Amino acid sequence: MSEVSKAYGKHIALKDVSFCIDEFQAVGLLGENGAGKTTLLDIISGCLLADSGSVTIDGFDIVSNAESAKHSIGYLPEKPPLYTEMTVFEYLKFCIELKRVVKKDRNRHLDDLLETANLTQVKNRKIANLSHGFRQRVGFAQALCGNPKIILLDEPTNGLDPSQVIEFKRAIKTLSKKHILILSSHILSLIQSVCDRVLILHSGVLTVDRLIKESNSSSFFVSLYAPQAQILSKIRHMPSVKRLKTADKGNPNITNLIIETDDKDSLPKELFSFSTGNGIAILRLQECENTLEELYQSSIDEGTLS
Amino acid sequence: MKVLYKRELYSFFVTGTGYVFLFVYMALSGIFFYFGNILTRFSDLSGYYSMATYIWILLIPILTMRLTTEDRKNGTYKLLLSSAISIHKIVLAKYLAALSVIAVGLLLSVIFPIIVAIYGALYIPEMLLAYTGMLLYGAAYLAFDMFISSFAKGNTSAFMLALGANLLLRVIGLASKSASSGFIKEILSLLDTEKRFTPFLYGQLSFACIIYFLLFILINILLTAQINSTDGGYRA
């Protein structure tokens, strides 16, 4: 997705949103109500046109090559798109045909979907007569029709009871090994527990795009009295540095960095030996308390202030 | 597209809309036939054929009221738009499903000419032309009503909007006949569907009228696709 913007009249829903997902992973999409999460998913799925920018799915542009791009997409919107007069079996059969699954594979695929979403016992019941939880499962099974590479889920746990949420989390974890999942939710703990990466939207602007901290991974904020160009490549090549990001460019003589590491004991030592060896003062070194909740809150605060 | 056509057709009958349409159509046609032909022992069916146009105006909004608004209400438009089917094919599948219901109604109503044929004289080519005209007229109003219904948010408002638009189109047709100025008359005449239906009633095969109806249908289908496209009326 590259520099995608969308406005409804004077209201800006998305502004220059860019990101790329190039491996199987579960990506959490966070943001306040009205931040642009649903608009973003609608644009990726081809349900809505962006005002500017482009979306490329598996090498195909969602506008100019819509049919090819949409073959790789499964979408569960916030309100599951169900034809309630149909039975679960009829509905999923329709969705499979809509996704143009090869005729000889349809029955097997249908059985797989019923099993994955735990719907076998209700397959002959009309959707209108199902509980909310089961309807959500039918919607979820619909998103898996045609085995798409990218699965978009908008608030998928809305209205589910705790046991259904646990079941759903398990399904997400399994799916994220073979699919790209983009999961929009208000529930931080859900994103934290099932996603590998998080995108945070604030008033249509993508404020955070980062991997969710692995259990042995830590982040440090470090401020050094030296120009960026002089030190950046040296720090990047330190053994304990996994990833680094420049924090801001206020003073050209001060470099602020956020460094991710898997070895939180060695990184400060390496930084101190680097600073003494090169005569560079460390102005600040602090381990970031980067739980998703704090990350989310700070992104919202920064967004509100700006 | 075939799968969507089948689903839409299934939906017409499983929700009862198709049955309501066919029942009311047959009941009204039966009443016109009874008073126009049975009671008067009159074998000329042209009066019955021409009344069918009024029936279409009243009944076609029943078919179109749910074609797009239902998808918006249920959120199923997102299922359709995120699938690998173009908006034109989606609109065409829905249109053809509704047209099939109209065709079923016309087939059922063949019972009235058959009754005439049993008890009197029926000129079959004339009947076939009249039925061709009725189908084209119905198909044209179906496309028009589908376009108009796309502006509505609910089923009731879609029905009222389409019914109002049909009556307005009819009034425009009447106004075109009484307009004196050449230019205004020409403009109004472009929307006079009645004028293009009349030759079929008199047993004339008018290719100009067939082309008019086909263009009328095409334009309305394209407009419906545009209004329901990803950045049009289907927007949440």
C-alpha cells in the first residue's frame, strides 16, 4: 500500500498511508473509533476506491487489475456479509463458487471450511436462525473461501463469548503461518497475543508500524551527541543491535535512536564502549517500556498533540 | 456471474418477493382479461396487452426495491465487491434474475391468449409481437427502476422512489404528445416509452423501437453500475 489517501467530503479518513507486508504474518490494526481502520480494509479489499495512492496485492493493482488482485483476498467486514435466507451450506457453496474455486475441489474445500470454522453441526440450518457467534463463524469461513493469501478481519471478535474468543485466537495463530492476516480490533490484548506486527492509525495517519515485541526482545532509546551520518552505520553493525530506527531530526548534532535488541545486557556495554572509544557523549540511554498498551497510548497522545 | 444470477433468482423465490410479484401480476392481468374479453366475449387482446404496461409500472418496483438496498442493509455488498466479479457483471446478474421473474410472469399469462384461442380466434404472430413488446417494455422499466432504486437506502423508499419515477416517466410521455414546441417535444419524446411500445400492440415489428428499448436498458444498467461502484452508492 503506497501513500493511500481517502476523504469523505471534508473529513480525511486516511492520509498518505503506506506499508508493505511481504511475508506470512498476522498484522494488528489498531486505532480509535473513526481512525480509518475500516476504510483502510475496505480499500485493500477493493470495496472502496482511494482518492490517491495505490494498493498492490500479490503483484496486481487493486484498481487496474481488480479481478486478479481480489483472487488473493478474503474479507470479513465488521458486519458479516451473510444472506440470512440461505443455509450455512448453501451460503458457503455460493461463496466458493463466487471465489471461482475449481469445480472438482469445491466439495472438499467446503468440508474443510465447515471443519475449520466448527460449523459442521449447523450446516443445514438457515443463517437467520443462528446465534451471533455462529454467524460470525460463518462470516469467518466465508473469508477463507478460495484459500486467499490475504485475509482481512474487521473486529472479528465482536459479540463473541470468551470461549469463542479463545477458539478464534487459536484459529488466527494457525492461519498466520500460511496467510497474511490483517486484523482490526479495539482489543489490545487480542492484538498483542495473536499478531506479529502492529499498525496504529490516528485520525487517518499511520503513526506506528512495528513488530510486536518478542519475549526476549527489548527496545532502548539512546541519545548521542554526534551527527547521524557519523555514527549510524557503526551502531547498526554492533553485534547486539537487531534493528534501529531514528527517532527525530531536531538538532543535527544530536542523534536519537530506538534500538531493538535480543540481548539487553550486552547492548548498553557495547554502546558505552563505542562512546568512549569515539569520544561521543551519551546524553540519554533508557530501556523502553514498550507494551502494546503504552505504545498505543503514546501514539494517540503524540497524534493528539500534533 | 452465473452463480450470482442463480443466487438472486433463488432469493426472489425464497423470500417470497417473486411469488408476490407473480401472484399480483396474474391477478391484475386476470381482472383486465375478465372484464375486457370474457365478460364482453371479445377476442381482440390489444386492450389486455396495453393494460400490461400499467401493471409493469406498478409492479416492477416490487422486484427492484431489494436488488441493491438489501445488499447495503445486510452488508453483503462488501462480499460482492471484494470478490473477483466486476460491478457490471454484478448489476447484470441481478438484472437478469429480475428479468427472469418477469419472463415467468409473461409465460404464465399466456394462459389468457390460450383461452381466447380455445373459444375464439387468435392471430398468433400478433400475439407473439405483443408479448415481445411487453417483455421489452418490462425489461426497460426494470433497468430504469433498478437505477432509480439505487439512490434509496431502504426497501420501502426504493419502492416509492421507483414507483414515483415510473409515473413521472409516464407523465413525460403524455406531455411529449401534447407539447407544441418542436424542440421540447423532441426532448420529451426521447423518454416516451409508450410511443415505442404501441407498434407492437398493432402487430408491427419495429426495429427502431427494439433498438430504442435495448439502448434504454443498456444506459440504465451502466448508470446502475456506476452508482453502485466502489466509489458510488454501495459506499457504506
